[in-house]
Amino acid sequence: MINATAEGTGYTIVENASLEGRNTFRVPARTDLLVDVTRREALAEVLAFPYLRSRPLLLLGGGSNLLFTRDWPGVVISIAAHGVRIVEDRGDAALVRAEGGENWNDFVQWSLARGFFGLENLILIPGSVAASPIQNIGAYGREASQFIATVEAWDRQTTRLVRLDNADCRFAYRDSLFKREPDRYLITAVEFLLPREADLRTDYAGIGEELALMNCAASAATVAEAVARLRTRKLPNPAVIGNAGSFFKNPVVAADVALELQREHPALPTWSAPEGARKISAAWMIEASGMKGVRDGDAGVSDQHALVLVNHGRATGEQVWALAQRVQAKVLERFGVLLEPEPIVI
Ligand SMILES: Cc1cc2nc3c(=O)[nH]c(=O)nc-3n(C[C@H](O)[C@H](O)[C@H](O)COP(=O)(O)OP(=O)(O)OC[C@H]3O[C@@H](n4cnc5c(N)ncnc54)[C@H](O)[C@@H]3O)c2cc1C
């Protein structure tokens, strides 16, 4: 058993650690061992500890896309390495490397302050840079995968550091190779190709209207401000009330299924999806099932946004999960559609 706190070696270790402050639902959970790796070079040494090799391993970033329904019976590793630098300047674009422990929103602010375009619609998404490729974070018509050039990761199968280019990562809507193979890669850094030319996306979910209200011309800074205002109005702030953002994905269904649903429910919003499929609004279906604002003890469906489950105070992860399953059952009964959770449920 490792029982030392190893400061200055590139990692710190805490035994029997609480994870309550490490997840944005703020539900209680503990782990046998919590390891924060502050230097990438220390990772191989940490992963070689015999104790770590024999126990279940969970990777944790900002804890903003997972729900603990129990303690973690093993080791939790968090990549806490920081740093952002331009690796190669190509004039009209630059290759920028961000270490995995960087806060995503700080990185977006860094890119805006240096005149880069692309990440403005992805402002205010909580979490780490390392987690951004995992579910290919997206918002307001943009996805991280549009700017990711390379992901650097520790491959637990081959026990070496690998570099995966954009195509290798098999990005899709809230999905990637890393989500499909959760026990294989430990992401250490991400390289982004950020343009200096404006190609703004303002036609999505009220950005144009917000810019008009702000009486501003579109620029990366004003689009970021518009998105920040929209998000602040629409989403409960995890610093005030525990949550993990959208708890369910918008289901993607065949076009004829969407058409049939719209025939029965003409107000159901749908959007185009790859290969002729349609994405349908999970929030609308939850609200129409009477679940918006519903509360089971301290576990609740937000009354601000039907897609968001919240912890009103002392809910456990089990209670939040039980409510999520109630929402799933109601929507399935009313619409025949099974909602899939977006966060990882542990
Ligand atoms: C208020 C709020 C709003 C949100 N809005 C959005 C949004 O608009 N769009 C969106 O896409 N998401 C959104 N999210 C979800 C969340 O912010 C993102 O998914 C984010 O990328 C999660 O980052 P994290 O560091 O907190 O990851 P965590 O929650 O810590 O981990 C998420 C997953 O990644 C794995 N993981 C973590 N670090 C590593 C690593 N280094 N290597 C390999 N695997 C790792 C974990 O094991 C877990 O499976 C929102 C969440 C909240 C709370």
C-alpha cells in the first residue's frame, strides 16, 4: 500500500479521499487513493506502482460530466499539468498545445485574447482541456473536434505515450474513440489548430438575436459574450446548485421516426443530423412529460432547463440517478424514445 504524499515528484497522493469537492453535482463519494499528476513525465512512474496496477482506475478532470452513485473502490487519477503554448505559427492559423489540466474556459479566454477564432461558441463549458475530446464537447453550433489537431494520450494497452490525429479520434456528436474505449487512453494534452481568420457561427440558438440586443457587430469577442449571456440565463450555475449540465443527449432517430413523432406532436423541435437522421429535443419531451421542475427529496429536474438534473443540497448520486431513471421511463412511455444519459454514471 502506498501511504506517502509525494509532493515535488510530479504527483500528489491522498488516501481515502473525499470526491465531494471534485464533482459538480457535489454528491458524496470517496476513493481509496486519489492521485493528482502535475507533471506528464511522472505518469509512467505512477502507473507502474504495483498497487495501482491491481486496482480499478478512474480518470477524473473537473468532475463536470459524471455522477457518482457509489464510492470508487480503487484509484482516481487526475491530470493536473498546466501550460498553453504556440507550437507552430502558420500565419493564418497556429497549432496550440494545451496541457490536460488546463481549465477549458481559461483556455478559450486565452485563445480569444490572442486573436484566434473558433472557440468563442464554446465559452463557459466547465471542465478540463483533457476531457474536451472525450465527448467532443459542443455548444451553439460548434464542436471541439472542428479545432482539435492531435490528442496526446497514455495508451494503457501498449504502455506508451501516443499521438492521435483528428481522424484517429473518430469524433461524432458527443462521442469519440475515448468515450468508446474508456479503459484505454489517459489524455495528457491536446493540440488545437486555431485560425486567425473570422468564420463566425451566429445562426444558432439565439446568438444573432443576442448580438442585436447587445447592439454589437459580430466578432469573436462579441459572439463569446453573447453565448456567455445566453448560457448564464439558461443554465443553472454549478457553483450555486450542483449539476452536470445537460443530463440527457438529444436522441438521434431515423427521419421517418422523427416525422411520425412530429405528426403526433407538431411542436417537437428537431434538427438535421448526419446521414439523413434527425436530432430531436430531449428537453421538450421531458417538459411535455410533466417532469420539468419535479423534485424527489433534494434530487430535482431543474425548473430553469428540463435537460438539467440538479442537487438541491444533500442529494446522493443514487437519488439523482433514480430520478434520471424516472425521467427516462416517463419519456419512453409518452414518446417511445429512450433518453441516453450524457454524463458517465459511476
Ligand atoms: C453547467 C454545465 C454546463 C455544461 N455544458 C456543456 C456543453 O455546453 N457542452 C458539452 O459538451 N458539455 C457540457 N457540460 C459537460 C462538461 O462540462 C464537459 O463534458 C467537460 O468536458 C467535462 O470535463 P471534466 O474535466 O469535468 O471531465 P470529468 O467530468 O472529470 O470526466 C468526464 C469523463 O472524462 C474522463 N476523463 C477525465 N479526464 C480524463 C483524462 N485525462 N483522460 C481520459 N479520460 C478522462 C472521465 O473518466 C469521464 O469519463 C456541462 C457541464 C456543466 C456542469
